[in-house]
Amino acid sequence: MIRTFHHRDFRLDELIRLKRERGESVSAVLPAREVADTVGDIVDKLRSLGDLVDQIVVVDAASRDGTAAVAAAHGAEVHQESELMPEFGQALGKGDAMWRALAVVEGDLVVYLDADTRRFPRHFAIGMLGPLLAYDDVAFVKGFFRRPFTTDEGEERPLDGGRVTELCARPLLSAFYPELAGFVQPLAGEVAARRALLERIPFATGYAIETSMLLHVRDLVGVDAMVQVDLEERRNRHQPLPDLAPMAYAVLRVILERLRREGRLLDDHAPPLQTADGRLIQVEVVERPPFISLGAQRP
């Protein structure tokens, strides 16, 4: 069983006290792509937490809607993803942005938060940081929530969000890595850990990051050091079903590659994804090396 907390288990004033006693600093990282309508509010909410969060980093994916300007105007430290660690070339999606952010984060604790959450509640950050500050045996925190789905007709279905999670990620983990199947939202972008841990694991690029991170952290610290926090509800844009196919295939590819590495799958066949309209999409799983292995490259 994955140890589970609720965000209400942690109070802002108590976490600030614990943070001061520990002498630890906190960085919040927001990978961002075309989120000018939500990123400003999220930065404002993080800044309203006072001494809990020391650094707010927005890593922008060359958004055309003004995301970077909005984030900067609200007080965030903004970087373009491909300008961080440029020797690795053009950034390859969200996982790459999360990895490259380690070049500029200063905090001992790092919390990653999705930048497209609407009506962002402050308790997302409080809940994610709580277990790291309150419990010495916690190394990694994953958030989970309910994701309402709104149909084209305006009907709201409380539990119909997270389609890739329920149809792909959770069944695969249940079948092959049942010790991780207790994570309610294995693909949630809300993650917190000590920077020292994040710098010791490889980061998969693109949509593969969340599944890959769970496996690498389990390998390094064990499931007992991994916990999850109930954040109640998250509202964000939902992608059309055809756009979810590459995400699902990336999750599948992570599991297949791990099974091959462990000798549980003998074939090495990785064909491109064929979509319903006949297109072929090559979904690659690229992993960036543990940041600590780069040595002097970190500023």
C-alpha cells in the first residue's frame, strides 16, 4: 500500500516553522506551454505562501500566447526550455523541461506543478511539500485528485477525466509493477522531492516522464519512501481523444523498455504508432542522464 496523506494534514504556518528549523529552501517549477490564461494566477498563489516557497521557476516551451511575459510580470523567474542545457539540443517536451530546470533551481526541495490548472488552489503546494518537511522517511511525493470532464454539450462528469491514466497507466502498472499500482494518479504532474534525489535519476523526455520517474525513484529509494497526497480536485483543459494516443503509447513504451531491461520481454520491436486516420507517429523514449553525472555543467 502506498502511504497516503490529505492536504488538510498540513498547515502553512507549521510547514514554514519546520522549513526554518530544517534550514531548507524550496523551489517551485512550472513547465509551461501556451498557458497565458492560467500561469499568472498560479504564480500569484505561490507567492502568497510567503516564506514557504523561495523560488518560482517557469520553464516555457516557446509559447506564442505570451506565457513567458505573463509569468515574468507576476514575479516568476522565467527560462526558455531550449536555452537551458543548450548542448543537449532542442528540448523534447515536458520531461526534458523538468530535467533542464535542475540547472537553475536553488531549493533543497523541489515541487513540480502543472501550469494549466484553472482556479489553482494554494493547498496544492502546501500538500505536496508537507510530507517532505514533516517526515524524515519521505523522499518522494505524488499528488492525486479528481478530474471532472466537461462534454461539448456542457455536461460535467465528475470522474471522467484522466483517460490515459485509467485506460493505460494504471492497468499496466497493476499488471507488471503492482507495488506502484496504489498511486491513484501515476501520471499527475504534481511531484515533489529533494533535489538531491532528482539529480540522481534519469529523466525521460516528453509524455514518458511520469511513468519513468516512478520506476527510477522506486529503484533508488524504495516504495516505502514514496507517498501520495490527496489534493481533492484539479480543473484543466482536456485534450481531444486523438491527441491522447501518443501519450498512451509513450507510457506503454516506458513499461516495455523496462520489461526488456529486466529480461521479462524478449522482443525489441518498437513500431511507430498508427492512428485511426492512418498516420504513423514515431514515439521515442529518450532519457536524459542523472544530473549529478554532469558534474561541473551545473552552474
